[in-house]
Amino acid sequence: MNDADSITPRLSDLLRSPDDLDKIPSLRNEFTRKKTVIDGHLKEGLKDQLEVTQAGMKSISDGQRTVDLIKEEMIKIDQLCVEAQNLISDFPHINQVSQAHRNFSMVETMRMNLENFNDRITALEQLLRQDDDDLENMPNLLSIHYELSQLRNIRDEAMDQIKKSSDASLASTLEDFFARLDEPISWFDEHIGLICLNMISIIQNGNNGLIVRLAIIIEEEERNDKKVRTLQQARQEYKDLASRFKAITAGPKELRGYKERFLECIRAHAQEQFESALDLFREDPEKLEKSMRWFFNELNTVKLGMVELMPKKWHIFQTYGKIYHQLMHDHLISLIDDPELKPPYMLAIIHWSEKYYKKMEKLGFKRDELIPDIIDNREPELVREWRQLIIKFLDEWMSRIASADRKDFTDRAPDTLDRDENGCFRTRNLVDMWRMLREQMLVAGSSDRPDITEGVIEAMLKSLRTRQTTWQKMVDEECMKYTSPGSTSGVDQDGYQTLQDWLVAIANDQIACIDDNEESGQISYLTRFKRDFEPLVTPIYLEQVVPELEGLRDSYVDLSTHCITTFTTLIFAVDFRSTLSDFFTPKWYSEAGMRRMVSTFDDYLTDYSQVLHHSMLDILVEELADTLLVKYLSCVHNKGAKFRRPSSTTTTTDPYEAKLRDDVLTAFGFFERFPAAFTPIKEKWRVVDWFSRLLAAEKLSLPDLTGDFKKEYPDLKLTWLEATIRARDDFERGVWNNVKTRITALDQEFQNGARVTDTIMSKAR
């Protein structure tokens, strides 16, 4: 594993916020201390390893010297034999007679063996049948092995002599003759394999004698295989010398591999057990420990019941431990590397690792003896992968919910909105989203690792913020279809109505996420979310996450307010577009435009007061009042807007002051029905009085009047002020220049002074 890969995530966990940069000196000291400790351990380990290596090299050198001495002694013996032959004058003749006698004895023995071969096989088959009838005890096992070994040696010796003879044509005849031996060999091997595969159950049933007989056979075969290997090596290195010693060439000629098959049976038995156990684990990740009980039970059986029955040199308990441990490692790694592995299973494996080593220590295995590590020391990597699995699943869920929300919002099909217990509109995916977040949080918390839970919480907060941004973007995109120039020529009234319903539902969703009512015991989704993860994270993280939660809470407020603002914007863009264009024009005086608009407000509030969250009603009323005021004042830009004032040259005037007063009283008559919102509304509408005074004042007093207006409303815009003064029938450019100069000077003063507080005039353009 790359060091950078393992360090980077750790640093990201330690340095979560800018304030954590103050921890760098202490972290550096801690890492320096740990590095010193690790360096010391490495030096000690290197020293021990160097000593072991030097001792090994010394042993190899000593062994080589011993081999060389043996070789020299054998050469001396050979020389003595040659010299002895030279001392005896008749030695060649004596040697020929001796050789002839030996050959005759060997031929006689081989003849008798071949004559009795089939009869002996028949007797052997009878013994095998008897053992077949009593597989639990197999009383003839040793007798069968002894006789079978003799017959195999006869075959090997005969085939070896044929290979050395000048006439190799008899080889096929001998092979046919000895073919009958293959079946008893296979039969015997089946018996041996059956015992090897069931050694644990045999020990548990108390049939120790069968295990002892098996051990005697395997040990004998192991000894013979060792002899064969030694002979093969000697023939390769000292061919001429080895051929002279007939004693060492007698016996088996080929490796039979019973010890290897014995170990393979142990492995095969464990493999079968693992497959059954892992099937149970795949059904339920909580059953991993239960599914592995056999593992420790069998090792304990070997420790208590088999060690005394096997040769000590085999170290049978350690052998079992190594085989079983390797299989445990292989199966867990195969599960870990499975791309389809789900988070609960990954967590179960991570937890199992520590439990496994504790159980093995109780059996007598030290952790450093169990090689390789059961999960290849990949626990930090697995923790990150497991956390990423949860986050991946979380992202997939949030993506599906976002797609469903977008489809429902853009299609706005009937019955796609739900209602809560109070009858308020709600979107149908919000409850599922918070339920899914809670489930994934519990999955992360089940790891008992705060770093995992904290990483998942961070991903959840990021997803929630993204969801807020996505909703606002979708709301703005849909709103543009009705508010852009020329968009109302073909307005879909059904789509317009359902869009307003959706805006109310989205606003209600945001309030539901943060609405806590201690008196009624109502807990918001966000508060419940925080309470759920509080016991799963560290106090430091809990302190760090508070600002993020507060920011998220503010975003819910902002989005709900944005939906209400958009709702109001749609009303003015669609319902009042033709009405607003008549204000401050000659048609305004004869029309009851303000009365029609407040009547429309009344209809909307009557329809939506039952489906809008009660806390949002006053916000909607105030938003309607503010937007109405801004739109009303901005009507000075209307084509044909003109205010005729009394003058010495004309007696025709417009009753604009009375009409302004009537409009204000009409609006107040509606908004005063909402006492909680009316007080700030009334205060904001005072600006209409300034508007009236701008229209009625003498033009020479306008610079002073606009200066006073600017002082009370520092964010007064020149564009609106110019449009208002130009709407007077006595507009003069010189007067406007004086007004502009005065306003510009005040703007400069405000820029050099304290921060200007926003007023309603910041929205009037």
C-alpha cells in the first residue's frame, strides 16, 4: 500500500476545519515520538534478523563442509575397495561367482514373487472387502498396507530390472501382468482418504486406534518417500558410486506422496466446512462468528485428542493451525475483493479479525505465528472501503430521490403531493430520504468506529446541502417559464396552479426539517438526525459539526422563504401583469386596480392558508405586501405614467394624491386582517408618503426634499428617483441635475460612514 494513500485520509480526519491548524505542532511532536519508537523497533528487528541470517549462513557453511568430508570418505572407501581387489589374485573370478550367486538368488526370489502375485492380490482384495464392511474400524488396515507395499515393491523392482535390461520388449507384458494391482491400490487409497477426511469426527467418537494405524502408515510412507528422494539425488550427483551399493537401491522406486495427500485431505475437509459456513454468513452477516464455531472446535479437538496419536515430528496441531489459518485468510480475502460485497458484510469481517486472533491465542497460537495476516493488514483500507460503500449507497439513494423529485416536479401530475397530519402539502420523498439517512447512520454506527461514522455524517451533510441547491435551481428554472418576457402569452393554467401547490409543498418540507415544538413534543427531522449521531461520534467532532448544522438549518429557512418569494413573484408576473401596467397612467384614476389585487390576495390566502404551514402564513402576507409596494412604486416606469400638477399656466390637475391615499387605505384594509404582520407592513408603506411628497413639492425644493428622503432611505436608487421626477409634468433637466448632485454627495458620505441598512427602497428600481 502506498504510504500517501494511508496517510492522506488520516490527515483529513485530523484536520477537519481551519481551527485544527493550531494542532499541527502537537501533531508533529506526536508523530515524531511515534517515529522514534518505530525506528527503535525496526533497529531491534533488523538486528535480530541479521543474527538469524548470520547463524543460517554459518549452518550452511558447516553443512557444506560435512558433505565434503563425507564425499572424501566415500572416495577413500572406493579406493580401498580397488586396492583390496588388487591384493587378491583370484578376485575377478571370485567376484564373478559371487555376482552369479546373487543374480540367481534374485531371479529365484522374483520367480516366486511372480508365481504368488495373483494369489496375494486375491487375499488382499478379501481383506479390503472386510474393511469395506466395517468402515468405522477398518481392522485390516495395517495388514493391507504391509502386503500392498510388498506387492508394489515387487512390481517396482521388476519394472526397474526390465528398464536396465537390453531387451525392453517385455515391459508391456509386465505392465499387463501387474495391471491387476492398480485396483487394490486405488481401493486402499480410498480407505486412507476416507479416514483422512473424517479424522476430526473419528477422534470425537473416540476411535483413536484407527487414527494411530493411519499415522503408522503415513509415517512409513513418508520415510519411504524420503529414502526415494535421497536415492534420486544420489543417483544424480554420484551415479557411478551409488550404483555399487545395492542395499540402498532396494525398496520403493517412486514417490507415493501419502503425506502430501494426508495434508491435502485436511485442507479439503476444512475447505468443505468453510463453504458451508460462508453460505450461512451470506444469509446474515451477523452469523459470521456462529458460522465459524466449527473452526475452533476442530482445532481444539486436534489439540486435545490428536496430538498424542501422531508422530511428534509432525507437529500436527501447528500443521492444522497453519492450514486452517491459510484457508481462513483466503476465504476472507476473496470476500473482501468481491465488488458486490455489501457494507454490513464488510463490517462483520473487520470485527471478526480481532475476535479471531483472540480465539486463536486461547488455543495457543501467537499472533506473529499466524502468517499471513488474516486480512493482509488491510484493516485501515477496509475501513475506508466500508465507509465508501456506505457513502456510495447513500449517494445512489440520494440520486434516485433527486431524480424522482425532478420528475415529479417537472411533470406535476395529479396526486403527486401528499398531505401531513395537519393537512399541509408535502412532497412524497422527504420521509423516505430521512428514513434512509437514519438507516445508513445506524449501519455506520454499528462499526463502533467514530471516524467511520463521522465520515458518513459529513457525506450526509454534503448531500443535504446539495439537495437544497438542487431544489432552488429547479424552482428558479420552472419560475422562469412564467416570469420571463412574453412567457404569459400561452400560460398553462393547470401547470401554473400545480406549480404554486408545489412551491407551498417544498416550503412546508423545509419547515418540517427544522420545526421543533417542545410543548407538543414534536421533533424536527434535523434535530432527530443530530440526536441519532451524537452518541456515535467524538465530542470534538460534535463541537465541530454544530456550525454545519446551523448552516444547514439556515438553508432550510432560506429555501422555504425563497419558495414563498417565488410564489409571490408568480402572482405578480401572471395575475397582475396587465393590471400593473395601468398604474400612474390616465387609466389608473378610473380603475380600481388596487382593489382587484387585494381581492386576488384574499382568494389566494383563502385557498392556501389550510395547506401552508402556519409559521409561513405571516411570511407570505408580508412578502405579498413588500412585493406589492415595490411593484407599485416601480410603476413610475410605466409607459404613459404622468402626474399633472396645478400651475399658473393650467387649471387641469390629476387627483393623484387622493388616488394614492385610496390605494394605501385599500391595501391597509386587507393587510390589517393579519395583526402579526401588519405592524412592519405599515412601517414600510410609509415610503408612499415620501413618494406623494416628491410629486406634490415645488420643483425648486426637490433637491432638499430628495436629500431628506435619501437620509431616511440610504439605499434609494437614482433610477427610480429620476423616473419619479420625470413623471411630473413640470420636469426640468436643471432641477434633476441639482437633485442628482445632492444624491451623489450623500452616497459618498454613506460610503465613508457606517454600513447602510437595507430598506424597501433597495428593491425599487
